[in-house]
Amino acid sequence: MAGEMKQWLRFRNNGATGFGTLTPSGISVHEGEMFGRNAATGKILALSEVELLAPCAPSKIVALWNNFHALAAKLNQPEPPEPLYLLKATTTITTPGAVIRRPSYYDGKTTYEGELGIVIGKTCARVSPSEANSCIFGYTCVNDITANDILTSDPTFPQWARAKGIDDYGPFGPVIATGLDPAKLIVRTILNGAERQNYPISDMIFSAQELVSRISHDMTLLPGDLIAVGTSVGVGVMKEPVNTVTVAIDGIGELTNEFRL
């Protein structure tokens, strides 16, 4: 959504959940609804006073596959004529900074996938690409964590939902940034201090507006819904007992989580 650049977030303070915008002096607390009418209360909270939450609570998470020219070429995959996507469980959501643990029953490979996330701002059904911008509230950082060995363990059925649906395997945040042109953004993923991904959103096969339009013809998108636009080259396995993963996008910020085997 075009307009003033702001960074929206949600937080918990003294047992209560709130939301607001990030400012140089802290969090400007707002009242009302993030995706509706709201106003600043005049209260400022320091980041040290709050626990950051995922910046919204989606009713669904739509995750794209094979949506970058570079990755399709590397995998020798044909570029799809329409978006290929799955639904990721909302119980995968966890907070920025949270420690994520591999399930005790699973000892296979787990990968990070640094991605841009589109956050929907209003109910959106059967819109055109030119109408899609009015439905987009803003953009966020996503780590679409995947249990790869589960995905391919049954040759008769690729287990996308299970491999990507494990609890806490879908962190995003720490903010939703508004007023950005997604085509100008660069996604970087840093694993244990080493940059592993650095790719432009402009390389997407389907733009943000095209994704919102096409998906909205399949299913109604609701305020707060999250579309993870897919990833590009540089996806890798988290091999250390403790792995620190940061997904960084200029203008949005850095999403950092720890993944433990």
C-alpha cells in the first residue's frame, strides 16, 4: 500500500497485548485496530519494556513455491504459468527472537528459507493486479523453515503441509513496513554470521500484486493474512546444535531466531 513509511508491530506489556509504530524514541502506542481505524495514544514504550510478538495474527499463511527466475533455473524447473502455493499452519507462528526446536521424533535435515512476506490489510476477493495494492497493508520478513526429509519421505505424496507445518516453523516480523515498493527490496539471510542468501525481489516470476490478485481469485484474503512470496537461491541446511538465523530486508528490519537441533 503506497503512503507514509511506517513500521507496525505488536507487543506484550504488563500482561496486555498492544500495537503501535516504531519510532526513534521507542514504540508509539496506538489504540483501535491495526487494519482499521486507529490513533496514537501519545504513550511511548521503550523496546526494553515489551515482549515483541508476531506483528499480526493471520487467519492463513499462503506460501509460494518456485516463484523466482534464478531458483527455477538452478533447479532446472520450468517456470510455472500460475502461482504454486500451499497453506502453512498458523501454529507455525512464533515470536521474533524465539528459540525454535527440532521435534524429538525427527532427526533429518531442516532448512531456512529467507523470504519477503505480504500482509493483507483489507478483505480481498477476485481483485485485479491494479486493485491489489489497495489490499496490501505492508511487508515483513519471513523464515519459512522446512523439515526436508519429511517432505519427500513418502514417494506417493509430497508432504508439504507437514514438512512446513511443525510448531514454530514459521517466524515472521519483527514489523510490518508500509509505504515500500517491494520490487526494490533485497532479501538477505545470515546463518551463524555468514551470509547465505542475497537476492532481489524484482526477480520474482509473479509480482506482489499478481500474487494477491491470483490468490484472491481462489480464496478470500482477510486482514492480517500473510503471503510468503517464496525464496531464491542459497537455501541451506541448519547443521549446528545451535543455529542463529537472521532474515534481513532493508526498510523492514531483521528477523532473528535461534534454531536448535
